[in-house]
Amino acid sequence: MKRRIFAGYAAPNAPEGSPRTTHRATGLTRGVTTAIAITAIGSLAAAFSSAVHAQSTAPARALIPDGTPVEIVSGLRIPWSAVTIGQDGLVSQRGSAEILRFRPGDTPQSAGTVPDVVARGDGGMLGLATRTEGGNVWLYAYHSTSAGNRIVRMPYAEGMLGDAEIILDGLPGGRAHNGGRIAFGPDGMLYATVGETRNPELSQDLQSLAGKILRMMPEGDIPDDNPFDGSYVYSFGHRNPQGITWDETGQMWATEFGNNTWDEFNRIVPGGNYGWPVVEGQGGNPDYIDPVLQWPTDQMGPSGLTYIDGTFFIAGLTGQRLWTVNIAADGTPEATDYYTGEYARIRDVLPGSDGNLWFLTNTRGGNNNRIMSVSLAPSPTP
Ligand SMILES: [Ca+2]
């Protein structure tokens, strides 16, 4: 059973894998409720309108992790991103130029290396994405170099990567806040999250690609219909976003590391300004778009994000847990956490090739990290 209890409260003797805490955000129309909001009440109009947007297709029941996760890959060192191509999985490790290929239960094999990868701070080999074009399969990678961050692509055939082709080079980079997630949207465009490289003022500077979500053609050109003419910038005012996904309506969503107070779950609109560094979390300032949900940074630290049949799954890195988010039919966003502290930090989450949910663990020491697989089931409570 779900427990709707105080934020930060750990239910004693909760069975393994059961939800520990559930946080319900109050909506404008709900008035005072007994639900506990970890979101600030400010600017819930934005949250409410976002929720209304999603409600028409929201399923009656949420998906929840079902049972004990099974280890399908071990011995990884800071795995950062994983994708599937058919039955193959491919995974990046932050400190390595090598991309590993795996199938659940087998020892991972090298699929090839990416040139010019330089790992320092939170940079290195970061996000992966795939694209099938005609009969060709491409693996895209976002990685750090000695001079900022770069997006490349490599053909993938018979388990091996071909030569890398640069898609976009010279992205802002630094020792921290490199962003690094990439994914193709339902519009066939490639999106990338770029952190503000610990230069907060760049997030509001439309001439800089730091602190932005970018949108580009699969070959790296700027699309004609981007919100700012001649710019890769799709949305701005971000701090260090590391998760992007889309729901079945085509709406984009993103997770973002906050500074000291609030981590964010944002509904992304073209040209939107998400506030950093003027606002962290829900500020209620009409000049900026507030997050739909926010969490104290010790509970979340969101990295990877995916969406499966009406439920968002968020890799809680700092909070060392898996989060789900659902938007109820009445527009109320609800977040639930699982496995707190059981699998170390969690860096990425994705639909696996075995039909289960996969997530990547990141211990602080970095060694013997794993990919876990867990089945999903409808929540027993509507
Ligand atoms: Ca924000």
C-alpha cells in the first residue's frame, strides 16, 4: 500500500522495495488538504496547467516497480547512460572512452572507443542515444574533451561501433555541471542538456549554450523552427539538467539538479525560461516557469528520466533511490520513492530490452557498479 506521509519521514520496517514515502503536491483547486506538499505552494498555476495538459491521456493506474531488482550487469565503473538496440544494451562509463555492449547476464564486451574523451570532475563519457535511419543504426554520444563538450555519432553494426563523426563541438564544459543527457524527441530532433558549468550567469545568456536544453537536426544543424532564430537553444535558465523524456502527447519533460534547496521536474516548452540563477525551485515569479514538482536536494539529485505508459521514472542520484511521478486525473502530480539507500546512487533509468525497467547504480567509490532490472506492474491503488 502506498503511504502518504511526511516528506523526509522513513517508514520503519517497510518491506524491501515498497514505497517509503509518497509526496502529494497540492493543487490550487484543492485548498487545504491533508496531503503533504513538498512543493512550495507558489506558482502552482503552472503545475496545474501542466497537469491538466497531461490528464487527458493519463492512465487510471500508475506503474510501480514490482519485486526485487535483479542484477544483469556488474563490474561497471560509474556507468552514466545506457540505451538498447534490439536485444543489445550499450552503456557508457564516465571515466572511459570505451562503450560496452551487453546482454542481461553476459559479461559486457567492448563495442569500440570514442576519440578525444577527457574525464575530469563530473565530465567524461556521458549521455548516449540511438537513431535508426534507413537500414543504418547510429549511436550518439555526449562527452567531454580537453576543450569543452562534444556530441558525436558512430554507426553501429554487428555489435561494433564505426568511426566517430562530430555532430556538435565546443559545447561549454568544466569540472562541474556538464549536463550531458541526449535523446531524440518524437519530432526526430536530437535534444541535449548542457549544464551551466558552474557559471550561473550563463544560464540567462542566450548567446551561451551553457545552462540550456538544445535542439538540433540529427546531423547537427540548427532546425528552422527552433524558438530562437539561428540558435540551438530550445529552453534556458537551467542549472544542471541531466534527464529528458517525452510523454505520449509529445510533451517534453526534464529533471534538473538544484543548488542547495530544490531539485526540479520541469515541463519544457520551446523558448521557456526556467529561472536559474534568479529562481531555484518554485519561486512564483511570472517571468520564469516554475517546476511542476520539486524536492529537497538530499532526497533527489535527479539524473536520468524516462516515461513508460503514463509513469515517469527518475534516477535519484543524491537521494540514492528511484522515484516515480504520476499526474492524477484531477491534475495533481504525485511522487513516490523506492529502494532508498538499497542500490547506492542511481544515475540513469530506461526501458530495458527484457521488457523490464533498468537502472544504473553509481557508488561513490565508482567500482563494481551495476545495471539492475525490475519488472513493472500496475499500482494496487488506483
Ligand atoms: Ca528552475
